[in-house]
Amino acid sequence: MNKKTHAVGTVVQAFGNLLHVRFEGAIKQGEVAHIRLGEEALLAEVIEIAGDEAKVQVFEDTHGVKLNTPVRFSGHLLEAELGPGLLTSIFDGLQNPLEKVANETGIYLTRGVYLPPLDRTKKWEFTPVAHVGDTLSRGDTLGFVMEGRFKHLIMVPFSQFGQVKITHMAKAGAYTIDAEIARSDDLVFTMVQRWPVKSALFEGKRESPTRMMDTGLRILDTQFPVLKGGSFCSPGPFGAGKTVMQHHLSKYSSVDIVVIVACGERAGEVVEVLRTFPELTDPHTGEPLMCRTAMICNTSSMPVAAREAAVYMGATIAEYYRQMGLDVLLLADSTSRWAQAMREMSGRLEEIPGDEAFPAYLASRITSFYERAGELLLKSGKRGSLTIGGSVSPAGGNFEEPVTQASLLVVGAFHGLSRTRSDARRYPAVDPLISWSRYLKPVGAELDAKFPQWAAKVKLAATLLGRGDEIGKRMEVVGEEGVTIDDMVVYLKAELYDFCYLQQNAFDKEDAYCPLDRQMEMFGVIQKIFEKRFAFDVHDAARAFFLTLQNELKNINFLPYKSHHYADAMRAVIKKIDGGT
Ligand SMILES: Nc1ncnc2c1ncn2[C@@H]1O[C@H](COP(=O)(O)OP(=O)(O)O)[C@@H](O)[C@H]1O
Ligand SMILES: [Mg+2]
């Protein structure tokens, strides 16, 4: 749009960060507006238009805004800037680079300070791929730069619908992101492009996900697995371990790129993330973890409106890397904060509230967020995937609330954390009796090839847990002696499986991460125990035997993973089982 045609307006009413603006000219839904307060220009977004008045949501603290404060509309939607340098960055929901903002202003986020998301001065070694005369379309590769160990493709902008004929290509060499690297008759291409964050960015053929994303968490990989390109949610009460689990996933999941959206529950939690994350190393490569990470953080100084943006910003950056044929994981902690932002805004707009005062469109927003996940077959023939995992923090841990329910309708796997488990320090507190995964079947098919009857055995293990739980509950009423010894043994097997296999201490050096092959070895030993018919004649003997076994198995878990040590220790345990009746 031509600059001169941008609409202008003035504030006629203010209600928290919701402004009514009377304007002249044409504006559109979602358009970005700038509220002019002297030197400051507060960023805002159009959320409702009626006649010559618009409701505009400001992303920042609005003190000082008064009647007739001037407003300038920008002609574009809230966009992400996409290009080399996104990795290692920490942004806020509006893509301000937080570290740079901090350097510039001394504190985190002074109102009205916006900085370009990507470094304008850094030079990147560009290698052209396209040629003069090529006819290309959105997402096609013009060239690439190396962003750490990743080949960052410089692609024809996704906003460019229709074909472009290349008339000029830059030679290989070092360029800043704003330098021209290619041209068509009427367009100049640089290394940066922009995309409206609320629209899904994808070009290619959507395919059903088939490849497992292993996480190194036994309870997930074995019982409730996730596929690359799939989605999952982890609701749980406060303190149940959602954040710890998301951090684990960001470190260990078998993906190329991780995008983290942190909307902290506690004051200081996000600052903690900001401080600790850059110091971590990638367990798979030994490089700093940030080299494959982009982070979107909400600081507590930002009002709720920016939280909503953060989730979309993260999704857009993640989708952009998927287009390069990479496997990307987007983690959002916590999506409840995002939903609350919607609720607050909806309240101010005096919309008719739905369940628990959330807006009626809550479920559709949550659905369209998770539906941005997926596996793509790209034009290049490569596959890229975006996996999305969100935590949910329902008040009181009650899963009947709208955010959890809406998430459950759309995700492929549900990892429900329970207070009972976290109180008993059974970590990760994913409750195996309520959790599920729709990906169990395809993962089973993949793993059956490596471990005979994997899928069937996993199913049996799940059944055993259910029976164990039921017998445990009965024992609480009638005591151990009130159930048969056979039932008692089933209960003890289930407990053993829980303690020695499903539980994992996130802070244990050896056991925090359990690769798949190790999971299979451990599962094999547990299977031997499951399949064995033990013939005890007193309850006490059964309990004593299983406790010894449990201790022994736990010791193995914590041994450094050297397969020969491991195998020796395992053999000793198996011998014990065989002799133990
Ligand atoms: N896998 C785990 N292993 C050991 N401790 C854990 C684990 N998960 C959670 N915890 C403990 O629970 C505490 C709260 O976890 P956190 O992830 O912050 O909860 P939430 O995000 O659900 O509020 C952690 O500080 C840690 O002490
Ligand atoms: Mg948390």
C-alpha cells in the first residue's frame, strides 16, 4: 500500500489498553496502529471496525493516552521479520530483541522502544542457488547462508503469490540482510521477508506425520509418543512439573530447531529462563543450545495483549524454518496465560462470554494454533515438520475447564500431569491412567521392527498399570491381606514398572535423558518380570522380593550408560528374577 493512503485517527475513548479511535481513510481488521505519545509510539492492533470508529488493542501500558491522542495506521498486519539470525535470539511477543533492548535502555522494555528484530550490520556469507532467467514462486530457494550448522535457505517471500522471473542474482559473497541478493522485473529480494503472524505460513504438500520424535522420556516415548509434525498438550496443576518437562523437551527432543514461547506463571520465571537457557549446551552436539533455539519471552512488564502475539510470533518463526526442510519443535508454556489474555480482552470488548468467561471463539483459536503443526513435503522433495506442544495450567488442576478441553479436541497426544503423582514425587508426573496418544499405532509399527511385539507389549504394560491401580485402591480399603497373592503380585509389578521405568528424575545426570535403544533394553527386562509367574505363598515375601528387585533395577538406571556395564547388570537382575520364586 502507498504510504500516503494510510489512515489516521484520534482517540475518543480509552478503557485499559482498549482504545476507541475515530479515523479517516481505510483500515483493516488486524492492522497495526501507532498511538503517538510525543516521542513514543505505542504499538497497537485493530480488533473491531464499525463505521468511522475502530477498537484498537494496545500492546503496552497506556498511561498518558488521552482524548484526541493521534493514531497512525500502518497498512500492514502484525508481522514477523524472517531471515538469518533468528536462531540464538530472544524476542518479546512483538519481536523486539530483548537483549538489545536491555542494552539500549538499561532495563527490560521501556515503553515505546521497538528495535529491528534482526541484526542490520552483520554480514552473512551468501551462496546463490537460483539463476538469472529462472521462474520461481513463493518458497523457492534463491540461495543460502550458513546459520551455525544450518543451511538457512533464502527463499522467495511467501507473501509473493504468482511467479517471478529472476533478472539479476548477486554473486557469492558477504552481505547484510538488507542487501539486494536477487531481482525480478519489479521486485528486489533481500535476505529478510515478512509474514503476518496470525496466518499459517506453509507452502508444500501436507502429509500425515509418520516419524517419531523421541524425547528421552520413557513415559512419553513408550506409552504416549509424539510424531514429528504432531501436536501434544500437557495440562497440570501448579508445580506439577510442566515447565521442567518442557525444558527437558527443548533440550533432548530429536528435532533440528526449537522455538520456545515462555509466558511465565510466576514472576521471575521468565527471567530465570532468560538467564539459564543461554548457558546450556545441546546434549546432541555439544554446541550452546541457543544455536538451534529461538525464544519468545513475555516479560511481566508487558500487558496481556502482547502474550497473544507471542504465541503467533513463535509459530511463524517455527513455520519459516520448517520450509527449509528442518524438523522444528514449538513449545508454549503456558497456553493458559494466552487464553487469559483473550478472556481479558473479550471482557473489555463486552462480548458475550462463553464457559468460565472465556470468549466463544476460544476453542477455534486453540484449534487453529495447534493446526499449524504438521509435516510438509516441500517442492524440493525434502520434508519439514513442525511439532507443537503446549502446557496448560488449569486452576486447581481441574481438566474440565475450557482451555484443557479445547486443547484435547485437537492435539494428537495428551500428557496429563496429576497432583497425586507430583505430591508423591513420581516424576515426570504424567498420569499414565489418564494420558493418551493417537500416535501409539504408527510409532508401534516403527518400533516393532526393532523390538519384537513392541506395540503389543506396551499395550499390555498399560493394562497392567490399570489393574495395579484398581488393586491398589482395593488394598487401601481391605488391606494387603484382603487381596489374593496373585493380585498383590500384579500390583507390585505395576509399581515396579512405574518406579523403575516410567519415573525419571529430570535432575539426574545419567537418567534425565534415556535414548530409545536404552529404553528398549530396559523395557525388555521389565517384560521378563511381567511375563514371569511368581508363586509366593505369603504377601510379605512377594513385597520383599519386588523391593529388592526394584532397588537393583534403579541402580542400573543410574549407571553411566556403557552398554557392557549395563548388560552385565541386567544379566544379574534377570538371574535374580529367574531364581526368585
Ligand atoms: N522430572 C522431574 N524430576 C525431578 N523433579 C521434578 C521433575 N518435574 C518437576 N520437578 C519438581 O517440581 C518443581 C515444579 O516444577 P515446574 O515444572 O516448575 O511446575 P509447573 O510448571 O507445572 O508449575 C520443580 O522445581 C522440581 O523441583
Ligand atoms: Mg510452569
